[in-house]
Amino acid sequence: MVEQITGMLALIGVLSLFCQWLGWKLRLPAILPLLLCGLTLGPGLGFLNPDAIFGNLLFPIISLGVAVILFEGALTLNFKEIKDHGRMVTHLVTIGTAITWACITTATFYLLDFSWEIALLFGALVVVTGPTVIVPMLRSVRPKSQLASILRWEGIVIDPIGALLAVLVFEYITVSGDPTTHVLYALGSMLSLGLGLGAAAGYLTGQILRRNLLPHYLRNTAVLTLMLGVFVGSNLLQEESGLLTVTVMGIWLANMRGVDIAEILEFKETLTVLLISALFILLAARLDSNAMLDLGWGGVGVLVVTMLVARPLSIWVSGVGTSLSRADKWFLCWIAPRGIVAAAVSSLFAIKLEANNVQGADAIVPLVFLIIIGTVVIQSLTAGRWARFLGVKADSAQGLLIFGASKFSRELAKILKSKDVKVLLADSNWDNIRLARMDNIPVYFGNPASEHAETYMDLTGIGRVLIMSPYRQLNPLVSFYFQDLFGGKKVFELNNTEAGSARHQLSESYKQRLCLFGDSVSYAKMASLMAKGAVLKVTNITDNFSFEHFRKRYGETAMPLVYLTKDGKVMVVSGNDTVFPNSIELISLLPIEALEEAKIQQAIAEQEAQAVQDKAVEEVTPAKS
């Protein structure tokens, strides 16, 4: 039996990884391959029966997994940041959530004859969208930057809000279903414990992190262990209060001043990817296909109300007072896929409610899966055509992601920004990021190839990557990551290689890509030139002033970097590019030698002009005499 459980856990881990890779490769939400895998192994082939294999261990596995998922989601709910993402996002996660919850709850009650309690719980479970399904869809559809930002941040912010809402409804159903307790007293006790213990645990954990009472290598592990301990302890003090406690704990940490949770969040997200993937395969394998069919037309009706009534109504009401056009709003009406969090939380609640003999609890999971399948599949297949029909697809991505926010990168970003080119600076050096922010340049603090960046770094409008950082070990990882994302020809890197031992040598195929701004241009060279007083300059290359004239004026030390064409395209100089068309704006780096050469050439030109003028005067003077 032990060997069977071990083998199944290993198999689920491998399948989870494969499904995540398949979703990434096909540019689809990973939830689709995970769903198909679970349904095939469970109801389809009967090979995977989680209840029979794991027995009494299944509930603790799901329970702890959901606790980690909710805590990780709560860590992203920073109330201050909600306002920074515009009125539409703020309205969607407040007014829009209430409207969606009300519409779905009402439809579930009348179309499926659910009790009001179960209908309210189901409505709360499916108000969330989530970045795990939104981000892959946005990459495939590529809508306008503003619309992509709204959808992405809605998914991030509404995750913990929806989870907290569902937990509160679940707590109410739990206490009201016990005839031996007074509902208001029991609910008050549960809320007091959840809110109080969660806030206290969040505050104490924040103090530990703020005062650096733990060594760096123990921070992530300690926070995870403390969270699980608080979850179990809360359930021991008050049954079913643990989920509320860890959600409040995460929200408190996210909004506590002076606490850096970036590394913790990245660690939790990496762990959550594995947990979510494994849980979803297990949950899909437990799904009874007959139960989904038993929902009949009532289930289809709830799906229709979710997609065609609740979402459009929430968008149009939330959009009052915003600058969104009608086409923008109609596009947003169609994009609201439900994610894995809804499936995981609903399955856990269903198990607990069924154990308490709550009527209708067995229909929650099939209905949630029906909503997930319907929204993800239908919207994934049609969103691109809908965006084209409405005219809200983004143009060819001409923006640049620059990894490394040195002085040179900041100066280049300022020029590009002044030319209406989208630019984003990423760096793990806070001082560089701080200086870039002072110049009003969009930034991302951290590793741009991380799981955290995949969710939170806005790549809308970004089509190419310039790697210009001094981090030799990290540069190749960033390069390979974005080559997979954008393609090999869209990633450029400075040549920072050094002669050394064989173990530090890079592959020849990788070295061939190290040709940004020229084969011999390195980060050290750029930094040295900037320190000596080199400047960046924009020059109009025209029929009257060609690139040959540019070379004559500034000499061979002048370094072309990027040029902008008349039709708005951004071209990056790489390798041995020496031919440049006319009618472009050329951005170049001019070292001190080039500036001095320009002065000499200007003096020579002035002398030649004066000589021509003097000669003309001499020719005119005899004629007058």
C-alpha cells in the first residue's frame, strides 16, 4: 500500500510538470491539460482513484494544499496597490464582485433548486478569475495594453477577495447547520478567532521578518511552517476556522510596512504551482462525470448567466466614469475564465459539507468544474476573434524590456520613452530601480525570469529583450527564458564573456547571440564610456545627412544603438550592422572621442563655409569696381 501511494504521488508530480509544460508550449492555460489528464486517469480509465488510494490522507492533503494556496493569494492583496491600477480595477474587485456574486447566486437558486446557503457559497467560489488562466490567454490574444493590464490585475486582486468571501460564507453555513449552537454566537466566535489570530500571526511574522531574527536561508521555510502551524492551531481552537485565519494572516503581511515579502511570495508561488497542479489532477480524477450530466440544462443555464449576464453587467456598471470605449467594455465582457483556485477550494468545502450532511453539497464540485470548463474553453477559442472584430488587438509589439537598470540603460530608456516607445527596466539592484523610478521609467524589481515576474511584470506591448546587466550567471537564464517566450531573434545580449577555465565556458550557439550593439561591446565597456562622459544622442538620418555623413562627423568611435523608422518600428543594432536606411531616427552613444571629433569636423565645416563665403565676396567685389 505504501509503495502504491508513493508511486501515485510520483506519477502525479511528473504528470503535473508535463501538463504545465504543455500549457506553456501551446500558449494555453495549464488548467486545460491538467483537467484532461485528471478526467482521463479518473473517470475515463479508472486508473486513478484518489479516495481509494489515499484514504484518510486525502482530506489532510487537500486541506493543507488549499491553505497554502489561499495564503499565497492573500500575500498579493496590497490595499494601497489596488488604487494604483485605476478606477476600473478598483470597481471590478468591489462593485463588480458584488454584482457577479448576486447574479450567479440568484441563477443557481432558481435554475438548480439549490438552497440559498449553497447558492451563496457557489456564487462566492466562482467570482474569481485568477492569473493562472488570465495570463496565458492574454499572451495568445494580445489585446491593447490598457485592457490587458485591467484583466491581469483584476485576476491578481480578486483571487484573495473571492477566497475570503467564500470562506466567510462557508463559515456561516458550517455554524448554521449545527442545531446545537446559536448561529450568531458561533459565527461571532469563528470570525473573532479567524480575524484576531490571523492578524496576530501576521503581525508577529512580520516583526520576525522586519527585525531579521531569522537567517536568510530559513525565511521562506519558516514562514511556510508558521503558516501551517497557525492553520492547524486555529482549527484545533475552533473547527473550520483555519482557512479564514491564514487568509487574514497573508493579507496582514501584505499590508505591513517595512516587511519585504517579495522572496517569500516567489517561493510560495513556486510551491503553489506544484500544489495547484497536483491538486487539480486529484480533484479532476475524483469528479463523477454522471454528476455533471445530472446538472442538465440548469447547469448550462447557470453557465450562460455567468458569461452573458453577470460579467457584462459587472463590466458596464464598473466602467461608469472611466475612459473605456464601448469596444473596450465589450471585450472585457467576454474575458473572465475561472481558475484552479475555485476548483480546489470548492472541493475542500464540498468534502467538509458532505461530512456534515449538508444537502446539495455534492453538486458544488461538478457545477464549479462545469463553469471552469465552459469559461476557459469557450473564451480561449473565441477571444482572439472577438478582439479582432472589436478592433482592440494591440499592434506589433515594439516595446523593449531592458534587463539591467544601469545609468546607460536609464538614459536609453528615457530617450525611447520620449519617442513613445514602451520600455520596461528590470533589475535586482534596488538602487538602480530607485534611480529609474525617479526618472519616471516603468520598472520591475527582481529577476524578470522568475515565477513572480511571470504574473506581475506587465509585458504588454513588449516585443524584444535587451540584456545589459553585469550579472554573468543570471544573464544566460534570462536570455533562454525570453527566447522561449519571444523567439531567439527577439532577445539581444551584450558580450560579457571572459576567458577562463573550461567549466565557465559558454556554448558556441549561445555566444553567437552575444552581439548587442556589436560583437565586442560589453557591459564593462558601456559603463566605462558612461563614466568618462559619453552621451546618448538622437540623430535624424535623411537623404541630405546619411549615415556616411554621421560617420564622418563623429568618427568610428560613435556607437549606433537603436533606430526608429517612419512607420513606428524599433530596430535594435546588433552584430556587424553597418548599413542604415535614410528617414530614420538613430540613437547612438557618443564617447568623448566622438564628441571631440564632431567639434573638429564642425570647425572644418565652418572654415570651409567661411572660405566659400570669402571667395564669393572676392568674386563680387571686382565686378562692382
